[in-house]
Amino acid sequence: MRFCLTFELNGITELENLHRELFEKEVNTGAIENRGHPGRNFVSSDPDGILFDVWSELSPSFKK
């Protein structure tokens, strides 16, 4: 079973700031990616392996 939460931030600067903050606190955090959708994202996880997908913006079709 896989469980993932997705969060949207207010733009790429917010995404980069949160990514840096989590990395500095040694949170398991992947690189900022370009998946071919609007915005950029990264994935991090908590100690139980729950994934958190963080986006600078979500695809307009997803927001509907």
C-alpha cells in the first residue's frame, strides 16, 4: 500500500525555501523536479515512510 499527500505552495520561491528548510533539518527530501507539468515539485517522507508531494503549483486540470 502506498499513501501520498500532495501540497501546493504559492510559487517556485516558496517551494525552494521549503525544500532548503527541510533539507537543512535533515528531513528525507528528494531533489526539485520538472515532471513536465506546470510548476516544479519535490517529494519528502516522514519517519514512517508517508510521502509528501510538494508542488509550486498544481496543474489547472487537477484544480477543477
